[in-house]
Amino acid sequence: MILVTGATGTVGRELVGRLLALGVPVRATTRRPDTAGLPDGIEVVRADLGDPDGLADAMRGVDRVFLLSGGPEIPTHDANLARAADRAGVGHLVKLSSGRTGDDTATDPIPTWHRAGEQAVRDSGVAWTMVRPLGFMANALHWADSIRDQGAVYAPFGQGRIAVVDPHDIAAVAAKALTTGGHEGEIYTLSGPEPLSPGEQTAILAGVLGRPLRYVEVEPAAARQAIIDHGVPDAMADAIMALRATALEAFTSVVHPTVERITGTPPRPFREWAEHHSHHFARADAPPKRPRSGGIYGGIARESPATSST
Ligand SMILES: NC(=O)c1ccc[n+]([C@@H]2O[C@H](COP(=O)([O-])OP(=O)(O)OC[C@H]3O[C@@H](n4cnc5c(N)ncnc54)[C@H](OP(=O)(O)O)[C@@H]3O)[C@@H](O)[C@H]2O)c1
């Protein structure tokens, strides 16, 4: 039995679908089973990473665990889960971390939280694999409203390039690590096939959608304010902005061969991700094909046109 935490999120849903297709028994956790919209054929249990007793229950009969956590609670939540896994005799734990955790110069909050979470996993004594993706292609969904309504993408750090990776490929690597041998003690840094700036992503989206789109550079201060206006605490907004600023660093534009090495299939290009998700950007009132979780960062990355510096 494989326990998948974060099963209603971007990576977790992809992973659940993949494990289901492989015929592996899956138990998925969510804090809201009634509205989780998870597929038939898996066990769905209520669990909160902040509740060690609930985690002990969720862990019964589990051999392997996928750990997905987010925000300032990452160190505590990872320690809770790793401890429960150790007590339950779990054989292998795969943690979704962050690419920049491996960048020793990155001292901003998000890689710092993940570094502490990784350490808690190592300290638990359970065999582990760390999966460290660079930025997700799915972050482009935060542009869906302004693309639909105005044919525009508003984002800061336009000169920066990130070798964004498709969550489909992150889930494929996690599934391999959970279902085949030889991944214990390995750290997998994942990227997509090419580094892209937000302007280049905008041009690809325009090609896929078949209509012109504008990229509009937003000042970092205005982007931060837009995040706060969406109800995110100041400290979290600062953590997100620090992460976004790393688009300007060389580290995030490096292409890694890991997806193909582990899965045998090259990572998907952004164009393919855009084709699979074009319905989210369609002008007509086409609803998303599946429910999206509010997300650990709860849609905070949407820019408001009012924040545009131009
Ligand atoms: N976005 C990026 O560019 C990027 C890049 C590298 C790494 N990452 C890392 O990827 C992770 C986020 O992955 P994602 O985007 O797939 O997640 P997501 O879509 O934001 O979904 C978050 C998931 O976490 C669950 N969750 C939230 N709070 C929880 C709690 N207290 N206890 C148990 N479950 C909880 C939610 O489940 P319920 O609401 O159903 O309970 C949901 O399934 C973070 O660790 C982030 O640092 C992101």
C-alpha cells in the first residue's frame, strides 16, 4: 500500500492517477474527503500533517509514502509524517522538496523550510528519496484569468529564465521511486527541457491558443502587494517573492537530465503542457475539466492588472 499525501494537489493528483494505472494499492490523504474529487479505486482518508495521531491511523498497513507539504509548517509537518512512518515500519519515503534546496546559496524561506524538512526525513531512519523540482509549468495557471479576460500575462522578473517542469513528469519520477528499486538515498533534481522567461511562455501560450497575448512586466513591489491583496500574510508574500526573484539566478535555468534518466521518457516541453491545459485559458466559459485544490499557496500568485507598472 502506498500512502499519497497532498493527493488533491497539482502533483498529488497526477501521482494518484499514475499509481492507479499501474495497479498499485493507493491510500490518499486529504483534509476534506467529501470534496476531494479523487478517483474511484483508491482509499481516501482524512489526515492533516499537523495531527500526528491522525497520521498514525493513516499509516496502518502502508509500505511506502509520498510526502507533500508546504509553507512555514514544512519542517514540523515533515517531522510528524516521518516519525509516524518510522513507527509504522514504512520501508521508503519519497519527499517532494524544491530544486533550490540544493542551491547552498539559497537562504530564503522556502528552500530553508524544505532543507529542514529533508533533515527530519533523514533523521527518521526511514529510507528516503528527495525529489527536487524547479518551477512548475502549472504555475502558468495563475495567469489564466488575465489571459482569458485581457489577453495579457502580468509577471515580474521578465529577464529571468526557469527550466520549468511539468507536474506530470514530477509524478512520473515519484511513481518510479515508489514502485521500483534502487532509489533509496537518491536526490533527484528535476527540470523541463528548456529554460523559459515569462515572455517566452506567453508566446508559446499564444501559439497554442491561436490568439495574440501580451506579456506585461510588473514591478516586484506591485507583485508582492497583489499577493497580499489575495489574503496572504506578509511573511508568506515575502517568501514567495524571494522564490520568484531566483528566476534571475543561473541555478534555475539549468536543464537536468533526471526525468529521462529515471523514467526513460524525455521531459515534456511547455508547449505540450499548454496544449493539455488550454481549456483553462479558453475565452469561452469553459469550466476546468477537474476540480483544482486551493493549493498550499492558495492562488496567491495571480497578478492583478492594477499592479502593472505599465
Ligand atoms: N510551484 C512550484 O513552482 C514548486 C516548485 C518546486 C517545489 N514546489 C513544492 O511543491 C509543493 C506543492 O505541491 P503542489 O503544487 O502539488 O501542491 P498544491 O497543489 O498546492 O496542493 C497542496 C496539497 O497539500 C495538501 N495540504 C495542505 N495543507 C495540508 C495539511 N495541513 N495537511 C495535509 N495536507 C495538506 C492539500 O490537500 P487538502 O487541501 O485536500 O487537504 C493539497 O493536496 C510544495 O512543497 C512546494 O514547495 C513547488
